[in-house]
Amino acid sequence: MDTSKERILELRRQLNQYAKEYYVNDAPSVPDSEYDRLMNELIELEREHPEYSDPLSPTKRVGGIVLDGFVKVTHDKPMLSMGDVFSYDELKGWAADIQKQVGKVSYSVENKIDGLAMSVRYHDGKFFQAVTRGDGTVGEDVTENVKTIRSIPMEIDCKEDLEVRGEVFMPHASFEKLNEKQKAEGKPLFANPRNAAAGSIRQLDSAVAASRKLDAIFYYVPDAEALGFHKHSESIQWIASLGFHTNPRNRVYSDINDVIAWIDEMAAQRDSLPFPIDGMVLKVDDLALEERLGYTIKTPKWEIAYKFPAEEAMTLLEDIFVTVGRTGRITPNAKLTPVRLAGTSVSAATLHNEDLIKEKDIRIGDMVVVHKAGDIIPEVISSVKEKRDGSQVPYIFPHICPVCGSPLLRLEQEADYYCINADCPARVTSSIAHFASRDAMDIDGLGEKRVEQLHTAGLLNTVEDIYQLKEHREQILSLDKFKDISCNKLLAAIEASKQNSLEKLIYGLGIRQIGAKAAMVLAKHFDTMNRLMEASHEELCQISDIGSITADALIAFFSDEKNRQMIEALEEDGLNMICIKGEIRQSIFTGKTCVLTGTMQKYSRKQAQELLESLGAKVAGSVSAKTDYVIFGEEAGSKLDKARTLGVETMDEEQFLAAVNESLAG
């Protein structure tokens, strides 16, 4: 063998081993200087001998590949989310249900790492793909970015095709360094490690992901049983032996009280861990029981997440400031002396509205108790009145917009103030970003930062301006981070959005009280934008799910001449103004109100609902005397009982499938 090739292979082996010792075992055997010396030698040798190039070489893990976007990938097996419990009573209830079904079991107990769920795949012992969880069925191929995570092995001693699932996260040390860098460069700070990790993985330039110093811990082997394992814990020990980073804090217990004691211990250690956790995960360790225990519509029954209570901390409320949202809603926020909360530094928190500030008697200069709602949103929950010294100042809510100076309006029966100036700069960028968002017009590449950039350049001042951007291609290309490919993709996405169904446009308009579901209801009822615009208050209130307040908001929006002119301009630009409906087949369900309950074997709840709607049914969430059919699967509960009490006709899954098949055959 060529001596240069021998040396290249030896250097790769050494560097991979040293990386495992450093990133996985946390026990480096050589100083950083030696690692760097060998890496530089390998870089030089690979440059001199390109014929020995290998995409999995340690030298290729520094990133540098720039992608146009992320390809969608369908998971071989869905990556389901977990059910949550928030108290030990609920946890004991879950364990009791498990034992009632299958007898005494052992539980694998693991940290619930707060990161980004990831699937990595290997073929013939070599890493070849990484895919995000996405919606559980379809994720995004982020292979090049995940390849830069040094703790993930590029080659393993397993020739069978292998998928391993885990969590990509940003260690606390990396997070703090990243925010220091952001601050030094005058850029916005990341709110928490999870957001930072997710944002890093979604960078199109893999060199950016590499610079963020991410890590990953793996916790599940989907095909463990097929590989010959009987216990979940055994499969985790096996992937650890292959070089995967697994959590040394995993435990197996057969007594739920031992589980709770371990959770208490981990909660006490939470802030000292190198990575963020927001709870603990319990899995039935016996793999054979997974199929017996089965799944709900969304979650496996054989695993559960115990979520830690929201952390609380006391700090000084230095000031109160307001922000303006896309609808003009004014939100008061607390400026806080930074305090560590749920693993991150918190310097601001929401105060919701004027009434809450008065009700809780929160004053500038107060010591306040702050917690994170769901470990995500910082919130002031009370002031500590016994710590007042007389210097505290009651807050007077502003009556003019802090951005544009327009008068603020508080509507009757509402707690919020609004800036009613549609041209307010704060409203402009937020409303355009909302219009382009995924659930609205779904214009890929037109997020809030891009909107702000185009607005600052004078190219994007109204929603209508989106469809004129094609006339300003040269100006767009002159802006930072815009190249031919990204510009072409943006303009193509804008053009494609013109074909969206009416409900997407209705939601994108940002009408108060109109979410995605209400937009769908309105689009299906009125069919066209013109009919919706001319609808009376009485007609709107007669629609199920549309109440008087929502009707008021719609009437107010369409009564504004500027809004009508905007819609007219969008129509002239070629936007579809019609609800695109699938063909509805006549069936015994046509015109009937149906309620679904329990778990079906053939269809998920969403699939069954879509099927019923395609057959002309209205699917409701609760049972009443007006319900025509209650369709039930396994473990149906109170809805089925209520249906029988009211004399509502019921169908089990077999009867439902027979009725569907008859309708489809006809």
C-alpha cells in the first residue's frame, strides 16, 4: 500500500479515536495541541493526494458546504411525540395503567434533553443521512450540518443498515460562548439553548453549524428487537459500544418509588448538568411489551415524559416597556435584572396586559417572582410587596403608540390596547411576515428577518409589495446574503403562493380573532373572497364556530377601505380568491354531524376526520343531541357513554369502514 495512503488512514483512525475520547467519553488522552498537529498533517496529506478523498474524513467535519435548502424525507417509522405528566400522582397513574395491562415491569429512566429530535442512519457501517423529526412523518435532511457534530461517529462496527434516534443539543458552555459572540457583534441573543440548537441545524451553510459546537445524545434504536435485543437498556448499551454518545445517567428500576427518588435527584442536579433538561423520560424496558401496550393517536403508551415544574426566581423589575404586534396589539413587558431560570439567563418577561399589572399590583422597582410557563416563556407571576421601600412607582399604561405616535384604542370587553394605524412600522413588518408564514401563504424564504431587511431597503412596505418584488431583482441581489439561487427561490415561492386556496389568504390577512381553523370554516362556507367581504354580521354569527366578537372583527376589517383596496390589488396580481375544495362524495355521512372517539387501527384521528369531511360530514369535538353519529375505536370513553345516554347512533370501527367502503364504491 502507498505509504501516503497508509498514513492518511492511520491519521483518520487516530483522530476519530481522539474525538470519541474527547466528545463522548469526556476523557481525552492527548492535549489539544497534539490533536491539532495531527489534523493539520492530515489536511496537508489530503490536499496532496485528492485521490484518497473521503467525505467522512475528520477534515470534512468543519463544514463549508452551502445548501440551497433542505430536502423532505419520510421516516421509515414515524417519530412520535411523547405524552406528558406534570405530577408524581399522574406518573404513578401511568405506571399503574401499565401494570394493569401487562403486569410488573421495569422502567428505563432517562434525562429529557431539551434539544432537537434527530434520526441518523448508517449503511454498510458508514454514516449517510440525518433527518429532523419534522411533523413526525416527514422531516428534513440535515446531513451536512449533523456531520459537523464531532460526537457522532462517521463509521461504526455494524454492517447492517441501522437507524439511531436521539437529541441534538447545545451544551451550556457552547450556548454562553455563542451569546457572547452575538453580543460582541451587535446581534440578537438566543433565548435558550434549544432555540440556538434548532437554529444552528437549520443553517444552510454547514460551517455555521460547525462553529456552534453542538452535541448529540442517542436514546432509541427503532429496530432493536429485529437486531436481537430484548431490553431497551441493552440496545442503548450496544450503541454506546459502537461509539455513540449515550447518557451515563440512565437507570433501570422496577419500583415506581425508586423512579421518583431518581427524578428528585436529577432535579437537584439539573442546573449543574452540561446540557439543558426539562424533565425525565420513562420507557418500559421490555421491548416485547411495546406492541402489546400500543399507541394512542399521537403518542406511544409504553413511554411517558415527566416534566419538571416551572422554575421560579426572584429578581428586580427595572422597568416596563411595551411592544407592538402585527395586529397592533400592545403587550407590556418587564425589563428585569438578569436572573438564571430553567437553565437560561432571563432579562425580560411578559406582563400580558394593563389589567394584570393592576390586579397583581406590579410596580417599577418591585422585586418580582418570575417563572417560565412550560419552561419556555418567562412570566412575572407576582410582586414581593414586603420588600418595598417606598421607591417603587405604579405603572401608567401609555395611550399613544411608542413606535408611530398614534392613539391607542381599547375595545369594549377586551383587555388589550391596539395601535390602529395600519402604517405603523412595527405592524408593517410583523403583518408581512405573518402573511408569508407557513400556515398562511407559505412563502419560503420570507421570514421576519428577511422581511425587515427588504423593508429597510424600501422594497417591502405593504403586503401587496410582495408580489412586486420580481420587478426589483437587481436591488434584491445587491442586499447582504442574497445570491442568484436564494433570490430565484424566493421569487418562485412568491409566484407559487398565488395558487393557494382561499383559507390561506384569509388567515394571512391577519384579521383579529381569525386563526387558521376559523379561516378554513369561512372559506368553505363562503367559497369566494367577495362573498365573505359582503357577509352581514347576522350571516356570520349563524356559522358554527364564528361568534359575535369574531363577526365584529371581520366586519371592521372589511369596512376599512384600505383593506378592500389591498385585496383588490392582490386579486389583480393574480392571487386565487376561491376556496379550492376536494370532491365531496355523497354518502350516509353527507350533511351529518359526526364525533370521533377512541383509537382506530386503520386510520389516525386526523385521517378519519379528513375522510368524513370528504364524504360531506361535519366533524365535531363534543357530543350533543344534535350529533348524528359517534364513531368509536378502542378505549372509547365518556363521549361514547354520552352518545348512548342521548340515544345518538354509534358505529364501531368495523361498521364505519363498511359504510366508508360502500360510499367509495358507489
